[in-house]
Amino acid sequence: MTSKRKRKNGQNAGSSGDNLSGDPGVEATAFKSAEKVVERLQPSQRTRQRPHPPTAANASAQLYKCYKDGRPPPSFDQVIDVDREHSEVEEVPLPEGTPEWLHSSTRVYLLRGVDGFRLLRSPLSAAQQLQLVEAALSEWIEPPVITNLNLHHGPCARLWSRHREQSDPDGSLLARLSWATLGQHYRWTERAYEAESRPDTFPPALAQLTAELASAAGEAVHPQAAIVNFYGADSTMGGHLDDAEPCQTAPIVSLSLGLDAIYLIGGPTKAEPPRAVWLRSGDVIIQGGESRGFYHGVPRVVAGTLPPALEQAAATPGQREVVAWLREHRMNVNVRQVYPS
Ligand SMILES: O=C(O)CCC(=O)C(=O)O
């Protein structure tokens, strides 16, 4: 797991210091070019730039060239959006054995040529999404769970309550939260999982949900660790491999909540041209098969994209505050099996 987070101020949450877009030692690559190009786009371009919708025949070549050279800059229309017909995606049926509750709303898409990659579109209801975010903010990030804040502030209890009460003396500590690790703890400096055991901090309900979501892609996973990533509207995550887990056969299950994002999926080396995929709140990526070992990253969170369904689903004052927070944030729950079964 070599996650690399870049804030607007250039600080990385991870301490490996090799953010793809910030490391002068890293050669220019297709992945890097693609991130830069997408970063330059303004959200308003999504609706403004519609002159050259990609056709089935030339979409891939156009996308590659645009992302690699940045000339002409691509519009968001070239990002693969499973809600619009696209030659590179295909809807596939839910496999037998998928739990019943997933059948009503989930659509499963594969990305042609990316072995084992699946996008589950809207498997999670708005109510489920709010419950997950509320649980993360009010329960999952509580000590003994380790977050990026531990290094400078020690264990930080009641971050969400203090944010709601506005009781942090030097502004909201929550605003500085960028990751929390659940279950087996990943040491960012050593880029390895820690060997000694800690209290088990992996929420059982999340483990069950993850396994059920994976089954909708025909995959099996025994969840043992998760990184919960917290993004502001200007946060990005550089291209990286999740290669610290001794188990590289079980898929990564990655839940998107809150603001939309552009997700890049490349290949086993940085030279492979990545493809950009549009992610919405409630979408889930399953990175199984060969794609488990592929470069990926998040070059953009798209401001102003919180779905109205989330606003409408907020049933309690607490959930309305979650919605207010989500208007400016994206949360990703990135679940892995660390050890082979
Ligand atoms: O935020 C995302 O969608 C991806 C996160 C990720 O790649 C990671 O945590 O390794």
C-alpha cells in the first residue's frame, strides 16, 4: 500500500514522500501527464465542453493522446462515465450468490481490457451512505485507531463531536484529518503492515458489507485492513500501487462517498496509459484479477457534486451535519485482505 496524498499546500499525508505529482525524481509518465491534465480542468468545463463527444472508434486513442500530451486539454466528457454509453465499459449481470439486497439497485460494469476491474454503480442507498460516513466520523476514527493526526497531536478523541461543537481551540482538527487505518495497521514510513497485534479495530459490519459487495463482482475477500481516506475538494492522491499486502490475489474493495471524483486506473507500470473513470457517491470499485496490481490514483475531487438524494435522506440533526460536511468532502473506504486465507 503506497498511498500518496497531496493537499493543495503540497504536503503528503503519507510519509514516503514519493507523491507522483510532487517528486522531482519521478520521470514524466502517461499516468503523471493524465493527472496533470485532469487537474487543470474546471468543474464548469463538464457542461461547457461538449463539442467532440468520443465515438466508439476513437475514444480510447483520443483519451490517451489528450491525457499524455495535454493538447488540446480534454473535457470531462472524455472521462468514462458508466451512466453514459461508452465503448470501453460493459454492463455485466450480478453473479449467482450475490446477496438479495444488492439486486434491486446495483449495476456492475467492467472496463474492457482491464482484467478484474469492476465498477458497482449505486449498490449503496443514500441512507446506507450516510450511515457509513456518520459511523466513520463518530466511531471509526476514535482511538485506538491511528490517523494522520497522531504524529503531531497524539490520539485525538471526539473529533466529530468537537467539530460539531466548534470546541477545538485552534480551528477544526477534523479539517486536518486525511486518513485513518482500520484493522491491521499500515505504517506509512516503513510502507509495511505492522507485525505486532493491536486491539482489532475493523468494524464487523464493514467487513460483512465489503465481502457482500465483492461477491457482486464474483470475488471473495476476507477484509483485514482499511484505509479511510478523507478528501477536501482540493485533495488528490497520486498514482500508486497497493503492493504492501502479502495477499495480492484478493481484490481491493473501494467505497466512494460524498463528492464525485475522477479515478485513474493504469497498468502494472507507470508507462501504461491510464483511463479516467467518473466516480459518484455510493459507487464501489472492485480491483481484482490483474487490476489488483495496477497503478491508480485520484487526480480530482469535483466540487459541488453532492447528490440531492443524500440531502433528502438526512433524517436526524446528526445526519444533516454529515451532509453539510459532505458538501465539501469526499470519503473513500479502501478495504484490503492483508494475508492469504
Ligand atoms: O480514494 C480513492 O478512490 C482511492 C484510494 C486509494 O487508492 C488508496 O487508498 O490506496
